[in-house]
Amino acid sequence: MDIVVSGIRSTGKLHLGNYFGALQNFVKMQHENHCYFFIADFHSLTTHPTPQDLHGSVKQVLAEYLACGLDPEVATLYVQSDIPEIPQLYLLLNMNAYMGELERCTSFKDKVRTQPNNVNAGLLTYPTLMAADIIIHKAHKVPVGKDQEQHLEMTRTFANRFNRLYNVDYFPEPVPYNFGKQLVKIPGLDGSGKMGKSEGNAIYLADDAETIRKKVMRAVTDSGPTAPNQKKPEAIQNLYTLMGVVSQPDTLKYYEEQYNNCTIRYGDMKKQLAEDIIAFTSPIRERIEAILSDNEYLRRVAKMGAEKARQSASKTLDEVRHIIGFREF
Ligand code: TRP
């Protein structure tokens, strides 16, 4: 069985894009691989959350993972900061991570541009921490989006460099986990691009019905098709793509026909889309709320996850320390 590691920054709630792009696949993946799913709370410190915000968002993400169907008995579900072996491996990897390659990393360069007054060392070494997350379990595969491919590539560089430096065949080369064609890109509601937290165009799993209705009704459209069977502009196609994942096939077909014969009323379509999104997210939202109110359960899940993750992590760290040359007297 392959070892799979995936982390999510604990900086916010999950949206439909996260669900269809990742979570839905994680739920299947957990039965076919040895999966480690964790909440990257150390990584979130690069943006200096308040103590309140830090714990609150970790708790929210854990509850949402569980509500989406990740099974803590099947996968290993844990909080990054519960595993002291990760920062230790991070320290060791940093000794062989070079300033030049870290500075060349696209995500770092973006941060330098967008937040010039908070270019901290944690941002610079974000890729070594991520590498530590992954190779601490000697992972084979990592489900990553486009924006994380470079980080995973750097992970391979660090893993290979360690093997070469110590002349061992210790760390496997982690490759992207490929979901294949099943992966639908979930668009936002603002007419272009994908759904994202920072884009401000997201529908969250935890949004209530009224919020969802408001967001969908505000979605960008145009003045409608002027000839039969026109190609849909991006903003319109986005509504159909969303409908394709949450609505019944007949509903989608009905609105496709309306578009193709130019009788479409976007207002009606949006009302339907909003109700279908609500029907889809409501059971998840209810589970999120139930889990959030059961602190004892969350505590048990986090504790069990940390124990399982530390078993694997401490074995790796012991072996790495030995390879490097640390010895007991
Ligand atoms: N950098 C990832 C992101 O921003 C989160 C992350 C941290 C991660 N450590 C990881 C993802 C390890 C996969 C594996 O989305």
C-alpha cells in the first residue's frame, strides 16, 4: 500500500472547491492507501494569527474533515503541532536547504511582493517544513494542486539530496497523487477563475442557507444568449459547472436546453442552483455543527491521530538521526 500525506493550512473553512477538488477524493483514497491527513498549523503561523484564531481554525478544519467523511479509524488524522518530530526533521533539512533555491521559490517571491513588511524566515523555509511533513512518513504520494507542485518538487530535491549526501537509499521520492480525469475544477461565482478563499468568491460548507442564496444570486451573468446553441461565456459556463456537481442530471439538462433555445432566465436557474447547493451542503453543515459541539470527541480524535502519526514519525526521526551520525554515549 502506498503511503500518502496531505496537509491543509488551518487558515479558514472548507469551500465547495476544496470539497470537490480534494476532500471527496480523500474519502475514497483513505481506503486504498495508508493515508496521513494533517492540519498544518505551524505553517499558518507565517501570517501571525492570534492565539484565539489559531485554535479556532484548527478545530474548525478538523471538524470539517470529519464531517466530510474522513474516518479517524481508517486514516491517520492529526494536528501538525502535536508531532514534535516534524520540527526536528525540519531543522535537520534546513541544514541542506540553500538560500538561493528557497528564494527562487514562486510562493516565496509572491509573498515578498505582496507582504514586503512580513518576509519572515518561516516563509523562506516553508518548503523545508512541508518537505519534513511529507518525508517524516516516507510518503510515496502527495495529492497536490497546481500551486503546490513546486513545493513537492523541492521536497523531492531535499529527499534525494539527503540520500546522496549520506549515501543511503532511505527516503522514497514523493510524486503527485493523480486523481485523473475525475477532477472537476470548481469555479467561483465572480465570473472567472476557480473558487478560492482569497478570491472572495467561495461558498463554504459551513455557510447557512440564507448566505448561500445571497452568494448565488449575486453571481455574475450576462444579458443572455442571442442565437441558438451558442458557446457559453466563462461566467455562464461556471454556473453550469456548479450545477453539474450539485444538481440532478435532469435539472442540468433542463437548463442546458433553456440556454440552447434562448429562453433561459438566469434568475430561475440561480434559485434552483442555490437550493441544490443547500441540499448538498446542509447534511455536511449539520455534521460540522454537531462535531464542533462535541469537544470530547474532537479531543479523542486528535489524541488518537497524534499517537498514530508519532509512531511513524519517531521511527523515521530515529533512523535519520542515526544516518546523520548522532549516537548515544
Ligand atoms: N502548503 C500546502 C498548502 O498550502 C499545505 C501543506 C503543508 C501540505 N504541508 C503539506 C500539503 C504537506 C501536502 C503535504 O496547501
